[in-house]
Amino acid sequence: MHTTVPHRRIGSTDLEASALSLGSWHTYDRVDFADAVAMVRHALDRGVNLFDVGVYGFPGAPPTFTDVIWGAIMRAIGPPREDFLLSAKLWIEGFGSRGFRPQLENTLLRTGLDHADLVILGDLRRDDVPLDDLVGDLAELARDGLIRAWGVNNWSAPNIHALRAIADRDGIPGPQLAQLKYSVARRSIPDGAPFAELFRAGFQMEASDVLEGGILAGNTTPGRAIGRDPGGIRETILAAVPVLTDLAEKLDTTPAQLCIAFTLTHPANVSTLVGASRLEQVEQNIGAFDLLARVGSDELRALVEPFWADRDAVSPEGP
């Protein structure tokens, strides 16, 4: 019998998201189209319904088309729109006189859809945009039916508290979740006290960068762009890969399944985002649910404790 990925409600919304989600950062533009269609179709058949799709091209940089290709993949498969959720990225750097609307309209044009179910605000790298303006603009997009919910990517706990306070004050929707780096190596922020307070209040997270760009899965020389290295701990992570691989072998699993299963143990994690580029990887990722059921949450967390590399390297409040 095949494992089916469970679904979980996103915050206070009516959105039911799969506990495993597929991302598209430089993914679909490096995969054969027919293979990508087969992979995504299989993911949908196994219960995956949340897809993270961003426009990752910036002025002066080479153009990227992974979001355009993802839209073509979905048209080739043809699932009913209500059967999947689009999670789109919006960048604070591009917030201008018309707010986020031009970015969102461009994403919808490129993917061929008429709304995003979830939008995630990119890292907060500007201090000249009042948070009130961001929250108000997103409320307008929701009123116009262009988005259904929103969250943030790697924001600090104090800034998320500020966003939620503004939304409560104005009686408009606030952020429902944060995409946070979370892995056996990077745990200090999601497992720290500042975010625990948010989680107790019903806020959630989506675990991202769970395989450190493939490094934790055993690909120690990834040939693609991977996420930033907060705390400068990547060399420590690389050194731990052989030991992690040995542990996976003792558990009769793979390093990828072990790492993904760990993220599923966090009670506030609504979905774990992975960047699979082969059908076999999707199968392996889904197998993490079976590993978790077999080993148990407490035992799994105890076994991977030695791989926690950022314990004292980053502030638990977040960036």
C-alpha cells in the first residue's frame, strides 16, 4: 500500500495543505519536461497539493523560466484548480507605488493562473517600507481575490509579532506562517523561545532548506545555486555528512528520508518544502512519513541531536 501525504490546515484559513510541498527554485528549468510532468503527476496522486513557485529572475541577471515551466506542467497534467495550491513569492525589493500587485500579476501571467492561494514575502532587506503598508496592500489583494493567505520567509520573530499586531489592530488578515530554514543542522530559530511564543499563538511554519541544497542528502558538491549560510556553518555540515549517512544506514533509511522525517516532528510545521527534481526523489521524500511512524518523534529527535550545527551560531529571534 502506498503512503498518502496527510493534509494540514494553514493557520486560521480554510486552506488544507499537504505536509510535504514541492518547490521550484531552479528546479523545473533543469529537468526534462516529460520527466517533470511524470514527477508532478505522481506527487499529486500521492496527496501533494502545495507547490512553491517564485519568479526568481532579477534585472541584470540571466532570465529564469522555472515558474513558466511549472505552469506548463500543470496544464499538461490538467488537475482541477481546487486540487492544488499555488504558493508564490513576493519580494520587498520590488514593493513600489502599486504595492505587490505588479509582481503578483507577473507571476500569474507566467504560471497561467488567476490567483495565488498563498504568497510568501521574501527576506526583509529594506527598512524604508512601513510594515503597515505591506499588511494593508496584502489585505487589498485578498479582497480582490488575487490571494487567499500570506506568510513570510525568514523574518525575525519581533517583526512577525509587529505584522500580526498591525493586522489585529486593523481587523485584516495577518501572516499565517513563516518559511524557516529547518533541518537537523539548522534548528536554533524554529526551536527557539521567540518562535515558540508565536507557535503557541497559532502561528505556523513551513520548513525549508531541509537538505541544505542536497548536501545533507549526500551531494556534497551541489552544482546549482543553494540557500544562504547563516552563521557560517556549512563546513561543519559538510563534515557531518558521513556520520549522518552512517546513522541513516543503521535505521535502514536514506539521509534524505531521515532529514525530512526530522522536520515532520515539529508540531508547528504545516508543510516541509523540498526541491525534488526526479520522481524517485519524490518517492523517497514521501517515505519519510513511514520512517517517522516506525522510529517515533522523540527517538528521532534524540538521534539527530549531535548534528545541530547552528546552536550558538545564530540568534533564535531570526534575522
